[in-house]
Amino acid sequence: EISECLVGSEMCIRDSYPDGYDGPPFDWPPYDHVTEPLAAAAHCKGQYAALLTMCDRYLGRLLDRMDEWDMWKDTMLIVTTDHGFLLGEHGWWAKNRPPFYEELSHIPLFIWDPRSGLAGQRRQALVQSIALPATLLGYFGLPLPADMQGHDLRPVLEEDAPVRDAALFGMFGAHTCITNGRYVCYRADRPEAPLYDYTLLTLRQRARCAPEELRDMTLEPPFTFTKGCPVLKIPARRDFYPCMSTAEGENRDLLFDLASDPAQQTPLRQPETEERLLRRMAELMAENDAPPEQFARMGLRAPVS
């Protein structure tokens, strides 16, 4: 009964985005350049809009229950997601291969904190998802682990006080990125530098590591965040990761001013701004215990302690 209700609801929502499309089913695009006909691309975007509408309806049901059960006075509510999804922006579908443009990296974050009771306000402070565990621990009055790098967002929520001046983000084997809230710098992979997996789980996304991948692995000393546990260092297969594109124009350094170019249409050439961001990138990488080859992959010099 529940399944039928959900399917019926989904179909009803889809019907609210008619487009006259009569081609084959197309509700999930390839993680690649947009090459489909305009009608197919428009249909896919409509399917995505229907999905968001369904999510919005179910979030509304949750909010209704919080009203019904008077939960707002003692319940923190956080609404966010893991990443965005390109729907033709920059000529791409989805994620993984292109740089982490704003459509991918600048994700929604809504927080209700009953301690302050503030609502309907926006904050300008730069925050990251790694702040959420620290924020929850702070809400329940629990101490933060010594190796936790996230910041409790209570100062941001109450008075928009900054908790960081810059943020690192990116994908394994692809661009390493940094933003200070206004500028964002994408540093491309230098494929001549080595790349390794550091893990205790010898699995790929869809399969176990092959024996030939493990023959050259070594056991390495712990990182600062591995709770004293050594880790396996496994040479990474560059052909395994779709984000490691070597196509012309895809793996390149980029700099954008989000204030004047929020759609990121025109890369900047501002060497001083780029150098300042790259110095901060190297500092944050060092704080995150990045291995030496990561600096080589980004063409950066590790800061001297």
C-alpha cells in the first residue's frame, strides 16, 4: 500500500512537468558532456525538477509533524545534501569529471537551533559539511575529539561570526580546490606525480582491488586522524577514476571571482590572487596531513614547519 502510494505520488508529480517528449526513457543522464538533443535534455531536467518537488513535499510532511508534536522547542533540524548535480551547466551532466563548479560544491544548508530561535535569516560565514558533527556534539554539550577539524556552528548561527577563512574541497585524483567565499581556485592534477590510495579497506566502488593492484602496497605510519592505526598505501589506477580526465581543456587550473561572475563563465588571470589562495591551500593541506605526493600533484611546495 505504501509503495503504491509513493509510486502514485511520484507519477502525479511527473505529470505536473509535461514536455511532449516521446523518446526513450531518459531520467538519469550519463556523467559526461551534454550531447543529447534539446528535447531529451529538457525532458531530463523536467524529471529532475519532479524529483526535487517530491523531496520538497516529503520535507514539508516532516515540518508538519514537528508542528504537530511541538518539536521546535527542543529539536535541532539540519537540512543539507552531499553534492550538487550539473544539468547542462558548463556543458556537463552530473559530476565527477568536470571541476567542482558552484553547482556541485555550493550545497544547501538550513539549520534550526532552538537555543537561539532565530529563523528566516541568512549567514555569510564560510562553513563546510565537516562542521555538522561538531555542531551536533556542541548542541548536546559533548566535548569534541582532539583530531576533529570541524567547527561548532553556534557562533555562525547566533551572530554570523566566522569560523574559517578558507575551505578545501575536491575529489580524489582530480582537482583540489579552495575558496575564501569570494574567489575559488581549482588546481588540476599533474599526472606525472604519483597517486596512492591510503586505506584499510581494499575495495573499489564496485569490486575488490585486483591482486595486481595490491602487489606493491606498503603499510604506512598512521595519519593524525586515523586513531593511531597504520594504513595501506596502494598505487592508484588512474584509469579507474572517471574524474581523472586527460581530455584537452578538462584538466586545467581555474580561478573565478564569484562576486562578479557567480555563474563561473570567465576564468580570471590574477596571479597575485591565485598565489595567495595557493599558499593557503598548501597550509590547509598540511593541516590535513596531506602526503608529500599530494603537493607534487598540485604543483605546490609544502609549507616549512
